[in-house]
Amino acid sequence: MLREPKVHNPLVKVDGISKSYAKRSSKTRVQAVQDVSFEVGAGEIVGLLGPNGAGKSTTIKMICGLIRPDEGSIRVNDFDNQLERAGALNHISAVLEGNRNLYWRLTVRENLEYFAGNRGRSRRSVHTAIDELLEQFNLTTKANELVNSLSRGMQQKLAIAVAVLAGTEVILLDEPTLGLDVDTGYDVRALLKEIATQGRTIILSSHDMPVVQDVCERVIIINQGRVVADDQVSNLLRLFATTAYSVSLARPLTAAQREELERHFSIITINPQGDAVSVTFEHSDDIYTFMDILKAERSTIESIERTNVNVEQVFRTITANANGEKVSVEGARDVP
Amino acid sequence: MYLNVLTANIRKVIIEMVRYLPNTLSIIATFYAIFLMLFWGIRVFGDPVTQAGNIESTIVGVVLWSLATMVMQGMGWQITSEATRGTLEQLYMSPVSAWRILVARIIGCILVEIIVMSIVLFLAMLTAGQWLSFDLVLIPLFGLMLTCMMGVSLMIAGLAIVLKQIDAFLQIVQFAFFGLVSVPVTISPWLELLPIMRASSMVQDVMTEGASWPQFSLEMWALLIANALMYFGLGIALYKRAERRALRLGLLGQY
């Protein structure tokens, strides 16, 4: 079982939350989140991963207090976010819909001032902080431009700047790099790392695995509304490194072999020529099945080596097997 | 703390009014055009004996109707607009309650409306050649009327936060507001229960009949205050109830 990291003095404590929605079309209920628990400590950068519809956004919105859980509780800096809402929201800010979180008819500076004002801060008290943020986010020259004239990347940076200006210990980011080009994605990634060095706690939901691997120290993987893995990124990579292999063949696989391999292994990539296979063995006897399929057509292995896994492979392996249950990877450790 | 929320929202509304001046000017033009139609209607078809009084009542009626429409629908429009843009959830991320932010926003809109309606009122009086009475008693009267209007606005905002797409309802309800500002409250004692009817009657009396403090009894003031506080309190209670429902059903981010 992937261990749950022990967090001393958790800043965010999610305790057994569940949420279901009524489906209008069929009058049935959909279980979006089921008995999810985790803790996040001060200064941690945690990635929340999961396939579409896994319950990530619902979980994030429940932490923000925007959706009320059916069961369980969430405490932010020891404030119950439903019973002591204002207290909890003093310690939390969020970027939920990226550039849609902004007023497009106001300028960059006016947006920053407006959102700070809504948190009860005067324009004078945030003036210096805004100048510093504009500098840090490379938006100084755009300070007096309307948001609707900015590129999507700049709008995204501004949305993050608004959250940072709130001065809260916890920042939640839902898909911060969604829809950005590669360069801007790198800029945003660098900004997130910089914010993290300031001691803020970041909870980040993303499909962008390189961002998660680069920025986060720990990942929580949610599948079918349940937490299926919760561990340090380094631990997960080490754990799964033993199970991923690259195999080169002397001649291409036959169509039958290709079909057999794809049927047996959920985490597998075969190159277009059919002579190189990247495969993850999820059970201790998978390697024998793999060899049997190659042997059946007398395929000759030229080389076989353990590959460097990344968060994406870990994520795919876990979600492919989890079926909403917490993953057991004890077997994976035994793979030769 | 709330003063900063209030300042931020008033500033936002004023920035948008100045930045989108053609929109502001079109509002002035629309209400002036409505007044002109009513004015020429009275001049052409009205009884010459009561014409002067009818024109004065029409001027006050147009101003009150415009104010009622803007304030009572205001929060509903704000909610649907924020939900469409994607900023509604951000408002809910503030430690300051959303209804307080909405009230701050509507106060900003009222200030803009006062500027706009002062221009319409001046143009209307200039066109009619009839000048209305202004008395200090109008300050508490408008204060209480606006309190009542904000209560109704919060109720409509509560509806908007759950249903979101209430644009058609908001269009139709304007006609009900016209009834509230134009039907005399003296017709039936039950009308005292409706929002702003007593206040708009008293405002009409001041501006068209030249009434002042001595003409209004303590009972009238008591009814006015009770009506304003009842609707404001009811507005907050219903908005909070709708908000709880929206949070339970996860409706804030939906449009």
C-alpha cells in the first residue's frame, strides 16, 4: 500500500469528505468524491492528479469552501471551512478557472487592487506589493493595459498574481498551465517554483505531468473519487522505477504479437517500426508472460534495460489498476 | 475592513462607467426617450386641467422606476454576469461574505445611477418647463427606499445564484416595479406590505406637492422604517438560504 505521508501540524486537513450529485437526466446520483482524506503541511507543494471526472476539481472546490461536502470536514489552519468560513478563507486563495477569474474590462493593476480590496485591504496598503508582484511576474509594462488585450499566458500569470497578492499561506491552483504555449508554460512553472520558495503551501491540480514532476514534492492521485496513491514524488518514482523496461528487438513484432502485448499490458508503448517496446510490469509474473509472447514468434531481444520512469508513467500505472481502490504495489517491488 | 470592500467596489463601478461612456450615455438617452413619449402623450391626449400635475408625476415616476429597476434587478444581473465571466467563485473566495460584497457593488451602482438620473431629471424638467420641489426630507426617504430595494435585490440575487439563467424573469419583473412606483399606496392598506410603495408615495408628495416633515406623521415613518427593515432582513435571510443551497449542490461555478 502506498503510504500516506505523516504531516506534522497540517495546514490543510481533509478528513473523510464525500460528495455526490444528482444526475438530472437519469435521476440517479453520481459519487464524485468518496471518503477522501489527506493532510498538507506548511510549505508543502502537493500535486493533485487524476483522470477527467476523477473528483479533483470537486475536491479543490470543497477545500475552497465553494462546495459543501455531504460528509467529512476540512480544516484550514485549524478553521473549519464550513463552520468558520471567514477564518478559513483568510488563509486560502485560489486560481480556479485561470484567466476567467479576472475582470477583462479592468486593467492589470485595477484587477489586483480590486481583488485585494474585496479581501478588505486598502489600495495604499497593497501599492508596494503590487509593484513587486508586477516585477516578479514580468507584467510591469502591462500594468495599465486592459486584461482583454493581454495574451492568455499573461492573463494566467495575472490570475496567479491575484492569488499571491492575497498573502495567504495556502494557494490552490486548478490547471494553471492549461492552454498555454510551451514557453509560457515554462514561465508559469518557474513562477510556481519561485512562489514555493517563499514558504507558501501550494496544492496544484494538473494534467501537465512534467509540471507536476518539476514543481511538486508530493502527489495525491485520485481515481473514481477516491485517493489511490499519496506519497512523495521521489518515493513513487523509485518504487515504479523497478517495473519499467525498454526492450529492443532484432526484427519487428508481428501483428499477432502486438495485439497480444497490448491485450496483456495496459502500460505499453510500441514504436511504429515495431522493434522497440516500453513496458511496465505491474505483477511479478508479467515478465514471463512478456517473454512467452516474444518466444512464440521467435523474436530475438537485442537489449533490455530499466527505464527512467516519470510521473506520467506512475500516474498511468496507478490509475490503470486502481479501480478506485488504494493501490497495492508490493508485487511490483518483486519484479526482477 | 468593510470600508475597503466598499471603496474597491464603488471604484470598479465608476471606472467601468467612465471607460464605457457610450453605454452610460445610452442609458440616459433611453430614459429621456421614455419620458418624452409619456410627456407628449400627456400633452396630446391628457386633460388640460390636470396636465401640469400629471407631467410632474410622470417625471418623478420615470426617475423612481429607473432607480427601482436598477437597484432591485442589480444584484441578480451582477450574479448572472459574474457567473458567465467566471469571477463569481472568486468573489466567494473572499473572507468577506458575498452578500456584503454585492451590497457594496450595488451602492457603487446607486451612486452612478444618481449621476445618471440627475441628468435625466434635469433634462426632463427643462423639457417640461416645470421644476420639482426638493426638500431635505428626501434624504431619509430615499435612504429607506433604497434599503428596501436592496432587500428585494438580495432576494432576486438568491434566485439567480441557484437558477443563474433568470434574464427573462428580470426583463418581465420591470413591469411589476412600474406598478410599485406608480400605484398610490392609499388605495388599500394591504399595499403597505409591498416593497417601496409607501416610500415612493411619500417621495411623490414631496416632489410634486411640496410636502415636508410636518406632512408626514410618525405612523407613516414607522410603517416606512418597518417596511424597509423587513425587506432588507428578508433579503439577507433568503439570499443566505439560496447560497447554502448553491454551496450544497455545487452550483456556484455553473452557468
